[in-house]
Amino acid sequence: MNINDHRAHPRRDAHHPAVLAEALRAVGRRAPDTPSDSNSDSGLEDKNKDELLQSVLLRRKTTSDSYDDSAVATPDIVPIENQDLGGKSNPKYLQRSLPKTGPVDEGEKTYVVVSDDAELREILRRGLQREREKVSPVRREKIRDMVFTKQFSRFDRQNQEAANSQFHGFYVLFWIGMTFLIIKMGAENWRKTGNPLGTNEIMKTMFRRDVVVLLLSDGIMCGLTGVSWIMQRLVFRNYVDWERSGWILQNIWQTLFIAGVVGLTLLRDWPWTHTVFFVLHGIVMLMKQHSYAFYNGHLSTAYKKRQSLLFKLKQLELVSPVSSPSPTSPRISALFTSHLELPPSANEYHEKRRSMSKSQSTEEGDIETISKAIESSEPLDMEQLQLFERLIKWEVDALADELTGKATDPAHYYPNNLTFANHYEYIVLPTVVYELQYPRSDSINWSYVAEKACALVGVIFVMIMISQAFIYPVVMRTVYMKEMDWTTTKRLQEFPWVLSDLIFPFMMEYMLAWYLIWETVLNILAELTYFADRNFYDTWWNSVSWDQYARDWNRPVHNFLLRHVYHSSISSMKVNKHTATLITFFLSACVHELVMWCIFKKLRGYLLMMQMCQLPLVKMSRMKWLRNQKTLGNMLFWAGILTGPSLLCSLYLIL
């Protein structure tokens, strides 16, 4: 079925009027044409300002989000706590029923409610609740929208901002210094061993055995991601219900998948180089499958909902209206209709659902109630038929917008996207967040690919040289300690010296490994796959807190955690943003600890504990004495980066 391409319209600015009629218009409801409305509105104009200030004030406060940097400071509205609006309409009584608040700050927005009409107060209460849900970052849609735009990475020569940076010379100086360091190391190795690479144990370990087996295993692993595609085809064909058993089967498959990846490294007893590559790539494939399955699973639910509503529209066309007012429920006055004035879109659809769930006392929504009324074949009058049709069509159009997403090509609309080619194209793209369509480049710049490929080989060579010269001897010394049965106390006496020997080499390896993956590998993949959004990292080196570092140093994984862990835990588990942050950090720490276990074959929890310690450090960075001290915050951040990797490795080697 064709789905009309409805583009999302910008949300209207929320005004904050001081009169009731304007307040009703701001929340999307028209003031009913009743004497009470006219009287209250005209009477309000005759009141002086002192009387207005004695009316009900709905204060606004701001909250911030620690993990989601897109959720800026947003207002919150204190709800009206009044159980008896019909009987107590005196403004002074209503003011006493509100929570205690401080004085109104300059520039703070307030609503003034003065009306004796209980129905109007209820309409306004529901409307204000909807406005709060519209701007609140706490309850988002189940699948968070991600924005992909055409852009270059920070160190890419095509990035004009980086090329024109006043610090570009330091970037050039760094690589000149690395070149001289490698030349010196090669000369020393030639003088001592007759080989520029020295004894070259690391290179021998990498290519000693199972290189072909590793590559074949990696290809098979990528091919097995097609199981998630098959699952979504079954969901679309109604062989599997995603809401009931589909997501459970998907999670079972993902568990078996990562268990197989880890198990193969143990079965083959691969060296650490093979293990790190295979496990990390396996985790990437796991994230890709999860994003693909749960996004399309979400769309399958919307698609089936839309098909059901289209069927209800056909049923509604066959209903003959009765002339007198129909007693059939729901009554027109009981329906939530303020959203009909807004253009149908996926965002407005989710906001409407959240507002209704908050404002209605029952779990059954308007559309469900209307559907039951249509199926019951009870008489409906003309006003009911017209309003039912408007409500259903609005939902159909909003769901159509959900199914098209940001795609501009109908071939990428759901369910047209569920193809073999689309799935495996996504598998090779340098992103772990699935979208219906991504921004693409027009052609492949092969000279750019060759440049990045040379950088890839060069960085790997530099990393091997540094590891061979500075890290390998220290590791062999710790192995010798254990082979000679040194006591734990004696080994701990060597711990400070091992740590000091590893700090600078590990810092260099950490920087080079990051550059290797996020600047060379991902850019090569992006160029070869026409992927135009190359915002793989941000200026994490300027971080003043650990949450900023978590957001900026690895944007693809951050986007995955933001959509599928942070926001999904908020919408599905109904937790607050602080608990969602804790869940996100804990899951990330567990995955990192799994990698360390695969390397060292030890389950110690050192990395997990160190990563979870970032949360109190984030809290500390927001204290008054450190909040605006950017230089001090950046110094503390770099102190952690400088000592963290070497400290972690030293703990695993010594203990």
C-alpha cells in the first residue's frame, strides 16, 4: 500500500496568556460559546492587576538532562491539585490548593485562571497537561528520532572548519613528532637486532595462525545478521506478533549470537589481537541487529494499527446516521479533539497519546472507544459520524508520517524497506542506529580512500612499534613474576613501577586506537558506501566532565545507547531520567568488562567499577565550586584519561 509522504510541520510556539480565552487557544481548545465563558472573560477585563495576582498561578521550573545533550533546559508546569472543581471555584480556594511556591521571578511565565465554569477549568487543566507533555523530555516516544545530516569528521581535511582552525599547526606537529619517534625507534632496533622492527613478537603473534579462519568467521558472523531480517519479514507477514513474542524471540537470538561470538574465541584459543577484533566487531553487529529489529518492530505495530483504522473508516462509510441525538457512547464532548487543529505527524501523534494517557481516568483511548462503537452497530448521529471520521483520518495520516520517517524515496518507506539488499547495505554502513534513509554522497573519491587507507596502515605500524618497544617488555616482566611464583605482596610492590612505565605508552596507544577507528576506518567505510553523515566524534578533548566525554568521543555508540537504552528504558520501564542514566552507564560498563574478560580470561570487575565511578564524578562536576571552572574540569578529565588505561592494565597484569 502507498503511504502519503506527510512532512512534519514545525511545532507552534506556546504563548502564555493572562486571559482565559487566550489560554484556551494556547492549549489547542476553543472556548465554548457559553454564558459562563463570556461572563468570565468580560469580567476579567474589568478587574485590576492586584486582583489578578490573587488568582491561581501555575509556576514554571526548569530541569536538565544529564545523558541526553539534546534535552536542554525545559519548563515544567505545576499541575492543579483540586479534587472538587465543580464545587469550589473561588480563586482564593484554588490558590490554597496549589503547592507552595516562591515569588514569581522576573520573566517567569504564569497562567492566571479565573472562571466559575467547572467544565472550562477541566478543559484548561487537560490542555495545560498536554502542553507540559509536549515540551517535557522525560516521556518521549518509544523509538527516538535521530537526525542524520551531511557533515565531515573533525580532523578530515574536507572539513573547512578544521582546516581553518588556529590549532591546525599543532595537529601537523603531532604527526611530525610521531614520524621522528618511529625513525629513532627503527634506528635503535637496527643497531641492536639488525631489524628495524626489532624482535617483532607482536607482529608474529598477529599473523602466526588462524588469520584466514578469523576472516572467514567474521564474514559468517556478518552474514548471520540476516536472521534479524528474516524475523522482520515474518512479523510483517503476521506469522509472528512483535508485541507478544517477536521481541522475545529477537532477544533470544541476540543472546545466542553474542554467546557464539565469545565462545568461538575461547574454542579457538585466539591471541588477544584476534580476540579484540572479533569480539568488538561482534558487539557492533549485535547493536546493528538490535536497532534494525526494534525500529522495524515498532513500525510494524504502527503499520498494523493504520491498516486497522483504514478498515474502520470503510465500516464507518456504511453506517446510516440517525436524525435525533444518539445515546451511543462516546459522546462528542468526551472526546479529545484539540490535536485536530494541528497537522497530522508522528510527533503530534505520540504527544496526543501521552496527553490522553495522562488526562483520562481509564486506560482505553478515544480511538479504541470509537472502534467499539462502530463494531457494535449501534445508532450514531451525523455529528458523531463526522467527528469519528475526522479523528480516525487524523490518526491514519499521523501513522503514515511515522511509517515514512525522514525518508524521501518511497522505496525506503515501511514496509518497502524490508528487503535483503536494504538490510545488508545497513550492515556495512558506519552507523549502529537504523533509519529508513540516510544522507548520501554523490560519488566515491578514490584518492580520498587511498589517503585514508595509507593512514590506516601507517597508524597500525606506529601502534605496533610503540607496543613492541614500551609495552611488551613490561608485560613480559609481569609474566615472569607470576612464573617465578612471586607473592601478591611482592608483586604489589612492583605495581607503582609497572604503572609509571605504562602511563605514556598506553596514553599514546589510546589516542592512536581512537584515531585509527573513528577517523580512518569509519571514514573509509563512509566513502565506500556513500554515507554522508560523518559526525563520528565531537571535540571530546575539550571535555570538562565525564558525561560530555561519553557523548562526544564515540557518537555512533552514544546515539545507539541514547535511543535503545536511555529513552527506551524511560518509555518502556517508566523510570526517571536519573535511573535511565544509571542503566545506560551500567550496561556500557558490563560490555566493556566482557571485552576485558575475553582478553585476560579474568573476571575482576576493575573496568566496571572504574566506569561506574564516572557517575559521582559527573555529579561532582556540577557542584557550585567546579561548575564554571572549565580549565580545572578539563585538567581533571585529562588526568583520568592519562592514568585510567594504564592503571586498568596494571591491575590485570599484577593481580
